[in-house]
Amino acid sequence: MSYLEYTVKTVPTGLRKVLYINWALVVLLIAVASAGFLMLYSVAGGSLQPWAEPQMLRFVAGLIVMFIFAFVPTWFWRNISGVAYLIALALLVLVDVAGSVGMGAQRWINLGFMRLQPSELGKIALVMLLASYYDWLDVKKVSRPFWVLVPLVLTLVPMALVMKQPDLGTAILMMLGAGVVMFVAGVSPWYFAGIGVLGSGLITAVMMSRGTHWQLLKDYQYKRIDIFLDPGSDPLGAGYHIMQAKIALGSGGWAGRGFLQGTQSRLNFLPEKHTDFIFTTLGEEFGFLGTTSLLILYALIVLFCLHSALNNKDRFSSLLTIGVAATFFFYFAVNMAMVMGLAPVVGVPLPLVSYGGSAMLVLMGAFGLVQSAHIHRPRGR
């Protein structure tokens, strides 16, 4: 035992938990969120209203949630993972029955003081349940067909409910996050190869179903695929979003036009400039250096999570941390790919930067789970 470890163990338990917090991760989260505050201030024309100030308050609330979750032992999260999953499913069903509609999709529950998006909770609840499942399951059974089918069904049920809203982006994130947990838990790569083959077949079926009575996607989703392949085919219609995003990113150059100097956002050429396309404002005002800096911050957050997971001897905690890190990674990767034209536009916001309420709180709660796993991990005597 090092002198530092010995010193930490001599302090009271409550204070010891504070010292065990991954403070580097906290600083990184604050740094990313601060970049979001600046961008929301900018897209509002140099005003804290209507987006920056509410986002700051939500982030402070998120920090409080994170610290509360961090001090709760991981055995508690393991024990309630099934309950959290069922609550998420119930909320997804409630959205279908009595959810509020926005931008053509029924994804939210109006709570009065905020709009709750249950699919955000569903992503993290699914990771919690799968981590608990593989912690309980004998390692020798992980790749046996029946025991692979169980988590597959657990993943497909919330995915189907989310797809019905419709919200293809979140459904994809659910699938990717669950897939990472299953892979890290030891599921044979052959299953993933099989899913890849089935996925290719599904894509073929999706494209062949277009215009038939058994069409598998909505018309607007097919339009997104068309625009992804050829944005210039409808520059003033469906391709407008991505064309303007590329103009903003390209005009930023190496160091950007300068803070509050982005013409695409200030003149309202950019669509959804405070949510899905906020990354383009960053690129226009701070250029390659600004966007790369944000990407580095995101990468460091993922790396700190992975380092914590690899040094955690508790299987549930390790899988939970990796699952949250993977979900977070796909979150920002899909958004960045989307606004750069590398992926179809699927309506995925930029984590901790885009304006949002429930997404911010759920994500900070998820990092609270990561901190809980880090604080309560087994340590040498």
C-alpha cells in the first residue's frame, strides 16, 4: 500500500468517498458543458436567454444528481437495475399513449416544469440491466444460445418502442450500447458476425420495401437516406440542413471566424442550431482547432471511464462503466458524423453541449453511476 492510499484510508468514510471521486472526470464534464454554454450564448445572438441560462441551471442540477448517485454503493444500482428497466419500459409505453408531440415525433412526457424523454432513461437502464445480468450469469454460459437470446430480447423490446415514436437515432444508440456490453462480457464474436449478416439482409429488405404496402420505414426516413447519398439533390428542401451545416463547418477554416461572428447561425441559416446542429456553430466560430479541442475532451472522458473500468475488479461495475462510456461515445460520434454528412440525419443531439433537459440530467446521472463504480471499487488493504 502506498503512503497516499494509507493516508486516504485513515480519514472518515464519508470524506474518503469524496477523495475517491474521479475529479479529473468531473473537470472534463464541466469543460464540455462550458463549451455548450458558450455556443448557446452565441446562437442566441449574445444572450443568456432563451437557452444558455436554463442549460446552466440544468447542468448544476445534473452535477448534484451525479454526486448523489456517486455516493450510493454499486450494490444498490445492481439490485434496482431490473426495476429501472421496467420503469423505463412503462414510460416508453406511456409516451405512446399520452406523450406530447414535437417536430412530428411523439417522444416526450410533459411534466410541466420540463419535458421528459423516456428513451434517454431507457438507454442507461438497459446498460444497467445487462451489466447486472452478466454479473449474475456464469461466465461459462455467456455464449450459449439461450443466454445470448435473453439480452437480445431485453434490447429489442425498448428498441421497438423507441422506433415506434419514431426515433431511429436513439434506437441505434440503444443497440450499439447493448452490443458493446455483450461483447465485453464475453459473447462470442460469431454472434456479432451473424448479426452483421442479418443486418445487411435487413438493410436490403428496408430498401426493397420502399413504396410497397409493407414498407419498413417512414417516408421521411427514406428521404434522409436519399439526402445522405446526395445532399445536393434537394438543396432547398430535405438537403437544406446538411448543406448549410457543411457551409458552416467549411467556412470556419483553421481557427474560425471568431466568437459571436458565425454568419450561418447569426443569420439563421443553420437549422436546429441550438440542438442537433450546434457542432456546426462551434466549427464556424472556432474552426478546426475548436472542434478538435472538443473532440479531445470527449475522448478523454471515454478514456477515463475505460481506465476506471479496467482497474475495477467488480464485474458489474466494470461492465456498467464500459456501457455508459460506449453509449456516450456513440452519442457524440453519431452527432458529429451526422452534421458532417458522414451519416444520415437521425436527430441525435451533441451530449452536454446541445440544449436539452432530460438528456442532460440522465447523462449526468449515468456519470454518477460511473463515479459510484469508481468510488466503491475493491481496493487493496
